[in-house]
Amino acid sequence: MNERRRPRGAAAALVLAALIVGLQAPVAASADPSYPSWDDVQRAKGNEAAKAAEISKIEKLIQSLETKDADLGKQASVAAENVLIAQAALDAAQRKEDTLAAQAKTAGATADASELRAKRLLAQLARQGGGDVTLSLLQGDAKDTEKTLYKLGIMSRLSGSSSAVFAQADYDRKNADALTADAASAKKARDAKKKAAASALAAAQKAQTDVESRLKVQDESSKTLYAQLASLKDTTAEVEKAYQDGLAWERAQEAAKTPPAPPASGNTGSPSNPPVTPDTPPAPPVTGVVDTAIAYAKAQLGEPYVINGAGPSGWDCSGLTMMSYSAAGVSIGGHGSNLQYNYLAARGRLVTLANMQPGDLLFYSDGGAVGGSKYHVTMYIGGGQMIEAAYPGTNVRIKAVRYGDLVPYAGRPTG
């Protein structure tokens, strides 16, 4: 590794591990028997072979921390996306309840009006149906007979229309009752979604607390490891940190030489509306819009990850992409990785990763499954790099594109 390569690595944020042993609480480096003590370091400095072995051991520990940190970060990202999914479901349930409640109210008013018309008709029939019509016809003179026949004609017409009025009143009342029952069911469903959203938020908050507490402890462990490495190599902790960041960048780049290929069927896997890759892919991104979105995202570098964060001083992954494009006047489907993927898929705005360009959105799911839930989204900025709000305990950062779990389609908001 030459010195020219190191500054590029320094641009990447230090990846700190969140767990030393599975989900057990982490411990300081000096308390873990697998970690070198300062006495080990001092002894190794007196022997070149021992020093080389100790350097190799520390570098492997740092790399191990990086891997464990990424695993925990993924768990936290999934928990955070679950909050947005649950909130979207709650919002949809609330809209359905509101719509049905309004329809039930309107139907109830219509039923009341229909019943009033039916009551008035009954009163009219009662007023005009009195007397013995047959006797009037037999005993009355010609003038009385003419009046009676006229009365019968009115009653006949009333009888013909009355059945329709009564039928309409019955229909309107049954419709109002059915909509009222539907609204009540929708309220129960909304209450269940509300509980699910609260549960998802509590789980995500717990995950955030766990990650942040582990990262805080691991930060001290990492500082110790870098200091020990610097002591063995007669450099500084800052230099060693930059160098190890460069190695991490190269490992990420070498993990997969090419992006994952799209499915043979071309199905983009949007759960609600699964379109097929269009015959004519979207046009290249609109340069001015992309420049604005990327500049906005870069202006947030160093700001912390916050669950449900959409600025101005805290972000989650989809909040950052949403507001970055909002700053350029472009909607990308709302706050949520799944919402954004499905929105772009439904509009035929997906491209294969082989054709991705700056400004495109990259999505992650378990195993990169096209039809799987998208737990993370980033913005590609060119040069094999992306900008992201990764997970609790990290800040908005620029990193090399990770191909692990990467969905084989990028979303292109403009073009």
C-alpha cells in the first residue's frame, strides 16, 4: 500500500464495531484476552518477528470489528425501516377509516331524508284514501262519480310511486348501516396498526440505544488498537486510522468486481405493483437536478443518524434521499426505502446497476432480493462511491458502494 492511496481511505468514516461477542455487551480491548495489552506491544517491539505478528494480529482485530459493526448496522437499519413501513400502514388505515366514516355520515343523512319522504307519503295516502269509493260510485250522481274516478286515478298514481319511495328508504338505511359497520371495522384495524407502529418504534429505539452504547465502548477499544499499532510501526494513531480506512475501502471494492445482475425475467419486484423493466430505459439524469440533490446531501455530511430523521440536523437513510431531491423540486415517493423503490418502479424509473449514474438511488434488501423489503437506500455520487445516513451511532458519510445485499436495480428520479 503506497502513501498515495492512503488519503482516499481517510475520506471514509472509521467503521467501528458494535459487538465483540454476538449480542453480549462489549468490553474494553484490554479486558478481552484476544486483544493485546500494552505489555504485549512493548515486548513485541524488541523482536522484529514478534512485532510483525503483533501488527498482523491488531490489523485482523480491526478488520473483524469492521465486519461486526456492519452486521449490527444492518439490524438497526432494518428496525428503522420497519418503523417507516408500520407508519405508512397506519397512515393508510387512518385514511381508510376517515373515508368510510365520512361516507357513513353522508349515507346516514341520505337515509334520514329518505325516511322523511316515506313518512310524508304515508300521511298523504292516509288523507286521500278515506271513504267508501264503491258506494260513491253506485249512489252518487254523475258529478259525484266523476270526482270519485278522479280520486281513484290519483291513488293509483300514488300507489305506483310509493313502492319506489319505500324501497329507496329501505336501501338507503341498509347502506348507511353497512358503511357504519365498515367504518367501525376500519377503526379497529387502524387501532391495530397504531399498536404495531408503536411496537416498531420501540424496537427501533431500543436498537438505536444498543448500537450507540456499543459503539461508544468500541470507540475506546478502537482508539487503543490504533495507538498500539502506531507504537509498533513508529507512526501516529491518525496515520494508522487513515491507512486502515484505505484498506477497508479497497476490501469493499474488491468484495465484488461487478454489480449484481438483474433477474432473468426482468421483474422489478415491487410488492404492490410489479412492473417489468421497460423496453426503453429512462433517459440520463437531468444534470442540474442531480447536482442540486448531491450538493444538498453533501451539505449534511457529519450530521447524526436519527430514526425517522428528515432534517434539518438529523437523518435516516430515506429521509436524506427524500429531502435531497426535494431540494431540487423532485418527489421520490415519500419517507421510506420501500416507498421510494416502489414509487420509482411503478413509474418505470429503474435501471440496471451496470447503467447507474450519479444521482441514482441504490437499495438494499436481504440477499439483494428484488422482491424483498428494502431496508436501506443511498445515493450514488460517482467514482464508485455513495452518500448515506447509515444507522444509529454513525453520521452522514461518503463510502464505497457495497455490493453485499445490493438490489440489482437503481432508481433514477430524473431523466
